[in-house]
Amino acid sequence: MSRINVETFDLTQLPSAEDDVFEFKSSGTPFDALKKKLSCAVSGFANSGGGYFIVGVDANGKADGGLSLNVGKQDLRDWADQVINQVEPVPRYDIKLIYDSIGQGAIQSDSAVLVVGIHESYAGPHMAPDNHYYIRAGAHTVKAKHFIVDAIWAKRHFSKPRLTHQFRLKPGKEEAIQLGILALTDSPAVDAKIVVSPLPQMIQHCESLFPLQISVIDRNNPFFFDVTTYFKAEERFGEDIYLEVEYCDLAGNFYAYKSKIEVTGSVPPISIGNDNPAKMVKALESINKALFQLATSRESAAKPSLILSKPLESVFIDIEKLIPELLAEIKNDLFEHPFARELILMPKGAAYNGDPNNLVLEYYFENHPWLRSKMRILENYALIYEITYNTTPRFVITEELAAYLISSQTK
């Protein structure tokens, strides 16, 4: 609730009509009816972010005489206190009596305009004495439907300050690991006291600083501090370490968060820089060496050392009879790409990242039954030779086979 300050409030600050924050009641409203309207308004404003209930003004916010300073034998302020305290739970509120209209209408002698300011509440839903929950809907106070009441209950839960912890690499200096206290809800945790027991090796010399005193921890203001190094983190942090945080909410309610904390597995790998830890460097060098041994470059793939003899004309006649469909496809591909001399075998749907400077023909197992065996026939006739250097079968087409297939296209 921040639109007005009740202590310095006067009638010149009223809007010209009711809205979701201000509700007006005239001086002529009977006290019995006013009692019910006030209690419902307190419930409605407390459940809807706060607001102001003004009695003794007309629909335009002008004083129309004011209320008597006494309700029977009871003082007006006491009467209002009694009505408000029938709402469960009772929200925070302020009461002010205004005796001077400052030209905004007129207030009779022995009368006043009653101002009740209801603060935004984190302890809802608030129930009126008639056992109903109310909310503000525009310029009206109305009964809240069940799903709204449920939502207010949920807000009450999530409006409590909830804290947790997290480890991270220190920004800009990733060889250090920090322990952080973070807020899980929007409500701030105030007057936090942080205890780590026993203290990790790296901060044992700071024992006199504990418990750490932090004034506010919220979503925008987490609290982090160094606790160990990335190198030998587990050894230097220690085992059976406990974190305990005691804190309050804005209403002064007490909370405590306690958890056993372990640095192992809590932070990602570091980014290697000029001052990288020896353990990480050694591990990365070992991985790089293993990958180098597994991956043989295309240039270093084994090439056949034998000199292939020129095939006889009858060889082409034989293979045309044995594998006509495969030869026909290779023939068509060579006609479109006469400089292609490599081919690979792969299943449909597989991704192949080829060299844009080296055209490779692709043939699918699904299109040619026994494709690997058919390629063996071409190998046996010395018309292709294999140069596989990874998991994809790869072959080179000899110039004799290429010349035959290309020339047969033109016949």
C-alpha cells in the first residue's frame, strides 16, 4: 500500500471516484450496515493488495457531513478497531479521523471523516465475520470464488521467504568455488545469520567472522562467498559440512534453513585459461591423445600397394550380369558427376558431413539388397578398392571402371 501516507493524508488527496484502492461511504450510512461493509472491505482489501475505506464522503470523495465521534457510548476509533479485529486473521491497518475538509465538502462539528488504511497482506486469505472471503473487483468489494481463495492460500505459502544453497565457479576467477545463499520466493529474508560447520580448510582463518550477518537476501540479492578451490576441491572443502541459515520475514517471523553440503559434483568443468589447474590440464591432454588415436585422418587412410592389372572386356560383361541395378545407378551418377571417384555405403536417414572439395557418391543399403557383398564382387575384379577410415564403408572407383561406365552411357 503506497499511494498515500495515512498520517499526512487529507481529503484533497482523494480521487474523484471509487476505484480498486478506494471505497467511499456516505455519512448517512447506518452504523449497523456500516459495520458489515467495513469488515467486508477489510477482508477484500487485505486479500487484494491493500486499500482505503473512507466513511463520511459522497461518491465524488467530498465530505458530506462526517460521522459522529461516538457510536452509542463507544468512541468512533474504538468502534472501528473492534470491527476490524473481527476479520480473521487481522491484517495490518491504520485509522485516522479527519476533522477539516479543506474545502472538499463540509464536516459538521463533533464529527469526522473516518479513514481506514488496510496494508497488503502476506497472511491471507482473510475471512470476514460472515464466514466469507472478499476481494476487490474494480470499485466493488465482492465475495471471492473458491479458486481465488485457493490462489490466495498458495500466495501465502510462496510469499514466505524460502532459502536454498548453491555452489558455483567464481565469476572471472574460476579456480575458486563459491557457496551461495539464494531466495526461492519473492519475499525477502532479512537479518540472516549464516553458519558453516566445520569451516572448510580455505576459510578456517576467518572463524571470527562467523556467523556471517547479512541484512537482506532476495531474488535480486543472493549472497556468495569463497569456500574452496577447484583444484583438490573435495579434499580442501572437507566432509560432513553443514550449512545453517537463520532469518526472518518482514513481519518478524523466524525461519531456519539447515542442510548438509557437498562440493563434489556441484559445479561444472572450468574454462581452461593461462592458469589452469594441473589436474584438469592432464585430464584434457589424456582425452585429446585418446581421440587422436581413434580418429585416423582421411589423408592417412591405407591405400592399396598392389598394382591393379587392366581388366579384360569379358569382366565388364560378367559384372553387368551379376549386379546390373547397382552398375546402372553408378553409371547414371558418373554421367552427372564425371570426376567423382569415391563412394560410400550408408543407411537412409543417416547424416554424412562430406568435404565440399571432394565429391563422394552415396549408395543406400535399403536400395540394394546385399550391397556390401555386391561391392565385394567389384573388389574381386579389381574395379574398386576400399579406403574406409571410420565407420562408413568407403571405396575408390578405378579409372577402368569409370571409363567403361561413362563410355557405355554414350553408346
